[in-house]
Amino acid sequence: MSETNSLDSIKRAKDEWNHHAGKVGKRQNVKFTTVSGEPIETLYTPDDIQNINYLSDIGFPGEFPYTRGVHRNMYRGKLWTMRQFAGFGTPEDTNGRFKYLLEHGQTGLSTAFDLPTLMGRDADDPLSEGEVGICGVSISSLADMEILFRGIPLDKASTSMTINAPAAMMLAFYIAVAEKQGVVPSLLRGTIQADILKEYIAQKEWIYPPSPSMRIITDMFIYCAKELPQFNPISISGYHIREAGSTAVQELAFTLADGFAYIE
């Protein structure tokens, strides 16, 4: 590093800059912080990170501690999957939407279910009135799931399903649809959210108490590991916790704690 770019020279220049910046003044009664309340300095320079060890604290892409991504060449090797969150009305409605998205370049599917489906209720349940097909597709049976994926070969599609308490049923429906198409479960690719602990913390769309819910979810892990090796049986969700009012630090803490609990 040249003398003009040494940390000492940068620090001296920064001190001088701060001296002049202090004369300009700043807005009163305003806290300059992150959304989690951490203070934000007026200026950052290389001397703020002089204690970082590049190899151990940052590292290279595809290597621990993975601060630069989990893949060595990132998207030069494979483009990311493009999947728009989609689902509304009847299974026929959403099937048409899925086909439209695939025809226009989407490379995977992401399924939104309506509130009755998320709560494990049929569309004709009195408590479902006014919510059927709103903010997601209505699925009450295997027949509905067959319509949802009609004409979409499940050995070619990667499907994400955002559902938690009834996740085991939706996954069973999905596997049954695939088998009816002649697709063996081992070829299925995708993800089902199945993050039941997050429901108790944030979104509140749970059906059973925590212990039996955890039993169902972890049984799914075992089944998928054996029968659906290309399918992700959980997607641990932190953003619902944040949207329920947590700070960024709390969001990360709860999300990691949920992950530890599933593993244990």
C-alpha cells in the first residue's frame, strides 16, 4: 500500500474531513441508525475494517464462512431459478397462471395458498367464507391438486409451496399427482416451507400444539431424505418474524433458534 493510501494517512484525512463536516452542522433531533437501532457513522473508510482478517472473516466464494455466497462461480455456472409467487381463485385459475408464467420464461413455480388451505380447512367450511381463493389458491383435495398441476410435467418443474401446518398433506398430494403422471418421487424438485415454529412466533397459522407439529415436520424430513432426495422439506423463514415486529437481530436470533430446534 502506498504512503498516500496507508491506513494512517487515510485516518488523518478522515479526521480532517470530520473536522470540516462538523462545521456544516446536521439536522437536530434525528437519530441516524439502522432499522435495528445500530448507530450509523457519517463516513466509513478502510481504517474502520483494519481488524478484519480477509481469509478467515471474508474468504472466497463457495468457501467458509460463505460471506460471498455458497457457489464458487456464482451465476456464471448456473442462472438462478426465477419463480414468481403465484396463486389465486380456483385451481383452474392458478393452473392457467402457472402455464402463462412458464411460457414467458419462468423457470420454476412458487405456490401461494389461500388462508383456509393454510389453516387446513376445506373451501366449504363455514369458517372459510370470504377467504376462499383470496391471496392464494384454494386446495381442499387431491382432485384440486391434480387440476392445479394439470399439463405441467412435475419431473421438469421445480415447485415451491408456501404452507406450514398442513405441509405434510400438500406434499402427499403433490407426490400423488406426480405418480399419476408417471413420475417417480425421487425425480421431484422443489421446496415446501413447513416452518411450523415460525407460525407460533409470527404468522399464527398453526393447527396443532408445538410437540405434535414438530413430530409431523421432522417425520417429513426423514421421508424426504429417503424418498425425495432432490426436494427440500423445509424453508426456515425469518421475514415473517421481522414483519411481525422484530428487529433484524431478533429476526436472525429466532430464525437460527428455529433451525437448531429442528435439528435437535
